[in-house]
Amino acid sequence: MNELEAVEGAIGLALAPAFLLTAAMTALNALTSRQTRILDRMSDTAHGPTLAWLDRRGHFARRAVQLAGISALLVATQIMVGFILALLGARSGITVALLLVGGMLAFIGAMLCMLIETIMAERGPGA
């Protein structure tokens, strides 16, 4: 396999992870907006039970942001490692697969935290 074929193969393998990277970055954008709104409400009017409720929502929002960031980092690393391995002609599918699985798990965790936070927001501070 010549160098051009290796690069073409690497680009083909990077397409699916690139979509996951796009999803993680889009989620990160939405999550940071939610977190900012929670922090604004905490500093503006919150006190007593409402402050505790916002703090708990903020906890899940922070975890979601962190997990989405980890997901993006792992997927970007997976894409980079895949390209490097393809160019070198090396075989290490386990490394690439583990990075992708780790990125997916982190993304799933981020979405679960976001789900919990949105359910809390819907129910309100009295729930």
C-alpha cells in the first residue's frame, strides 16, 4: 500500500469519529450555555432551597461539560492516532478502538448528566 492509499484509508476511518466529535462539541456548546444560566440564577436571586436546587443542577451541568470535553479529547486523539498509524503502516486497532469506546462512554455519561439536569429543571426546586 502506497502512502496515498494509506491516507485515503485513514480519512475513511476518521469519518465516523469525526461525526462523534461534532456531536460532542455541539453538546459542549449547549451544556456550557445551560451551566451559565444556572450560575447566573445562583448569583441573582437564589437563596435557601432554591439555591440548593440550583447547586445540585449545577453539579450535573458541570459533570456533563467535563464528560463532553473528555469525549471530544478522546475522539480527537483517536482520529490523530489513526492517521499516524495509517501513515506509518502500523497496526494497533486495539488502541484506536479503546479511544473510540472511551469517547463514546464519556459522551453517554455527558448525555445522562444532561438528562438528569433537564429533568431537575423541569420539576423545579420543590420536587
